[in-house]
Amino acid sequence: MANLAIVELLLALDAGTTGVRAVAFNVRGEAVDSAYRELSQSFPQPGWVEHAPADIADLAVATLREVAVRQQHAGHHFLALGITNQRETTVAWDRATGHCAHPAIVWQDRRTASYCDALRREGHEPAVRTTTGLVLDSYFSATKMHWLLERGLLDSYEEPALATVDSWLLWWLTGGVDGGSFSTEPSNASRTLLMDLDTLDWSPAMLNLFGVDSTMLATIRPSTTNFGEISADVLPELAHLPITGILGDQQAALFGQACYEPGMLKATYGTGSFVLANMGDSSPGVFDGLITTVGWDLGAFGPATYAVEGSAFVAGAAIQWLRDELGLIASSAEIGPLASSVSDAGGVTIVPAFTGLGSPFWRSEARGSLSGLSGSTTPGHIARALVESLAYQVRAMTDAFEANGLTLKELRADGGAAAMDLLLELQATNSRLPVLRSASLEATARGAALVAGLECGVFHSLGDLAELWRSDQRFEPAEPTFADLGYASWLRAVERS
């Protein structure tokens, strides 16, 4: 391993759904500085969710600059940058001019649900499942790309580009119209419905199905690659810093949680909840209610690693809803104490299906519900019901893993909501698994920094990285009777949703 002097730092850019964060890590994988900016979402129609691509880029530059200035003032030195990002969100622009054709269509957006239904009726889903490991759902990028192309929004462009957020940020940071790098890697490409899981390249059959020209897509390279250097014109404070790793956010969390062996499992409680299990270096096929994806491709460090994933579209976003729309809490941090102020939910049940239901239900038409209210219902009961719903969503996924014959031993937890002891206690009991809370809840950014450090020579193997992982608390399953009754009631509410 490289010299452990703290003056040598790895930088991570985490471009999420609700905010953009830059985090500096020392070479022991410990966060030493960070900067955060909230990212605005727009909802122009029911079921539509959009970002301004320029906002994502501007916030990336602002957060990176803030951390860079502080650390350089302290005499510290950056070795490399890793990027991690919200995955299926789709950006369309002209690489000749930088002009964006349309706001970025966010992964939560449901505008293409009817198109997916039509493809399903035409019998395309088996081929899609076999080739890409995914399901026909508006969650994924190719349906969004088709929507943009069908409306001719890129027709006048000299160099039209359709890509996920990693490619947009990489292109922007490395110079944009002045020679910016237009690349992606398999963990992001595997979320588009366009990549063949076996070849790790764009699938001609899927390109044809969705009407996407391969010339509009980024080049797929290993996740550990020198993707280019930060342009002095874009960010002079970090001029020429190499960008040596890229991972989609959930795969980055799997990497940051040191889940390097087949069967290791993590759950991230972010805007949504995402459960991933490492499946080793052979494509494992498809599983009922779950999707198969690429974890990472480490290039010279080893073969590609695959993962099986469950996705719940709303988790932390529901806590924000309690804060911003219902006004039951003033800050997201209040949810845990409020939920713990009561011993149960008092019969209240919440299904946070604000943008449909993901794994294992895959019902885009589902809507959220709040039921079981009575005259004695308090804000504490509603908060408790919401926290329980987050545990139930992950239980639905871990149950699906086991129903597909996957043996689970423990669950490593990260993300903002994982700071709640109550949530992880409920999760352990519901999923009947020990839950280990990561010492670093910023597992997503940590994974991006570590994969960048692998490529730039700070680390030499996954064994080096595994030694750095720590948990700060372990939660054991309790007697499950009441949890099972609550979960059964929640499933009935899901059916009504």
C-alpha cells in the first residue's frame, strides 16, 4: 500500500438525486472533508421528474472547489478523483456546442410507463431480461432515450449525445466542447437496457429495439481507468487531476462496503433503498422480482463482478415528504427521535410508492398511501409507520433474494437513514439477518474514492481495501412475531396501492 501520510488524499464526487457532494478521503479510506449542495428537482407533470444538467455540473464544480481550496490551503495533496452518480438519469446534449436538448430525465420519472407496457405486450421482455438482466420499466435509461429521440429533440445536433450522469460530468470536467472525454463504464452502462451483460458492450439487438444509434452513446471502459484529467479552464484549483475511477452510486456503495466476496450484501438508505449482493465474476442469469447488473469492472485488477439488486424508489425521499409537505418534522434528523417516541405505529400504515413500486413488485402504476388513521393518531405514529415502511421495503427484497435461492448471512447498511438505530433494529428483525452499520455512512463516495485509488496505485488489491472497512454497530434480529404481523398488514396495503 502507498505511504499512509494524511497529506495524500483521494477525492470523490457523488452526484446524487437530491444533492451533489464532494468528499476528501485519506488513504485509510477515512473521510476528512466534504462539501454539499442541494440539487433542485422539477415535477412538470404528474409522474415526471427532471433536473437541469447545468445545475448538476455547476454544483459538481462548486463542491469540488470548496474541498480543494480548504485542503490545499492546509498543505494537502490530491492524488485522483473518483466519480459516482445517480444511475439511470438521462442527459441529452450536443457535444459540439454543449447545448442540452431537454432537462435531464430522472430515474424516478414514469413518463415512459405506457411505452414499456407496449413493449411487454409485444413480447420483448424475455429478450430484454436475458440480454441486459433488467426488466422493462421506465426506471431505466433506454426508455427515456427513446422518448427524447421520438420527439426529434436531437435531430439538429452535430454531435448528439445520450448518456447517464457519469458521462455528462466526465465530459464537462475534462473540457466539454474543448475535447472532453465521452466515456462510461459497465456499472452505469448496465442500467441503460442497452448493454449486453456477457460482452460488456452495447447490444445491437437492444439498440435496434429502442431506436438508439450507437454513435450517440459513450464508449464503455473499465471502471478503473484513467478517464482523463480535470481541465484547467473548468476547475483551475484541480487542474490536471486524473479521474481514475467511476461507479454508479449503488455499485459504489457495494464497493465502499467492502463486499468483495460472492454472497456479501449491502443496503443503502438514500433517496431510495437499494439492496445489492455480490454474485462473483460470472453473469448469474435473471431472478424473479430482482435485476442483474454489473458491480464493477476492475480491468487489470481482475474480471468484472456481477451483482443482483433490489430497488425501492422512495426511502429518504419519504422523510423529506414528511418534512416539506406534511410539516411533521423541521429537519430530516428529527424522524428517528419522533418515530421512537411511540412503541408502535398505532395501526397506521404507509406505502411510500410516490413513483410506483420497484423490486420485487415492479408496478409503475402504484401510488403511495397513508392508512389506518384514527382520532388518537399522533405525528409519532405517522413517523413510526414511515420508518417501518422503509424496513418493510428492504424485507420484501431480502425475502425475494432468499426465494430465489440466495443464501444471506449479514446485511451491511449505509446511507443517511442508516443513522437511525430504530430502522436498523427493525431491519434486522424483519429480514432475520444481523445488520452491520458501516462506520462510514458515506459508502457511495467512499467506493468512488477507493476505486480511483486502486487505479492510481494507492492500493494494490481488494485485500488492501477489505482491511480498511469497519462497522460501528451490529444489530441482531429480535423475536419476529409482531414484525411479521406488521409486514403482513403492509403487504395488504401494497396490494391496495
